[in-house]
Amino acid sequence: MDAVTTPMLLRLIESGQLDPTPFATHRFDLQDAEDAYDVFANAATTHALKVVLTAQPVEAMPAPAEVAELAR
């Protein structure tokens, strides 16, 4: 993919003409990013097309005023 084909592919996905899910061949938790990198780096052996990293949502940080109130 390059600067010419990427926008075209994104338009095809957005319009529903191209389903991108088959290209995501491997999935890893974010904490396993190093393993994911190794799989993608060895794509000829692992047959990886795209590697997806999944992260858990981060809880919202309290506002500074709430932190100050909790510290009292």
C-alpha cells in the first residue's frame, strides 16, 4: 500500500465494497505487542497479513479538583 492506494482502499471499505476483516489474520492483546511484532516480521512463515492489537479501555482520570478533594 502507498499514498495512492490507501485512500482508495479506505473509500472501498467505507462504502461497504470491501470487507477488511479477512485481512486481519492475527490478533493479540496490547501487552503481547512484542509477540505480534515477531509474527508480522516473519509473515512469510506465519502467513500474517495484518496483525491487530487490542487494548482494554483506560478508566477516566479524575479531574484535578476531584484529586485535591480526595487528598483532603
